[in-house]
Amino acid sequence: MKKEKGGIIEIQAYNQHNEVIIIIKDNGKGISKNQISKLSALFYSTKEKGTGVGLTISFQIVESMKGKVKVESQVGKGTTFTITFPSLSVCSSEDI
């Protein structure tokens, strides 16, 4: 398997409409629609030495926190993961 170097990863995080949104975008080789549909499946991996548990656990952690994961990709252009969590309202002691 050929390893490529020199890619770019862009990370954004912001709060919008009572949601925390985290966007992780790269300019790598991309993921096919067929592969995207299998990303959260236990033991699914495209790596020679992959275990197929990393993304499964990540998806479960996000979902346990009432979050959502959206994956968009174009083969040859890169992939974007958008992770959305509900915002929590934090009140000060003066509000109680």
C-alpha cells in the first residue's frame, strides 16, 4: 500500500442554532459511496493492518452524546466529516 504525504486537514468548530458543529476536511484520496455506507460497521477496514474498530467506536461515542456524524466525499478530491452535537445551556449561580 502506497503512503502519500503532504495532505491538508482543515478543522473548524463553531456554535450555531443551539448546536456545536465540528467540521474535519481533508484533500486526500476520498472515499467511495459504498465505503461510506460501511464506515460505522464493526471490523470494516480498508487498511492492510486495520482492525475496523476505530471509526465504529468514534461513531458510538458521538451518538452516546446525542450527536450525529455526516460524511461527504469525492474520490480523488477528499472527505469531509461533519459532527454535530446539541449545545448545552450553562447557567451561572446567579440564574439559580
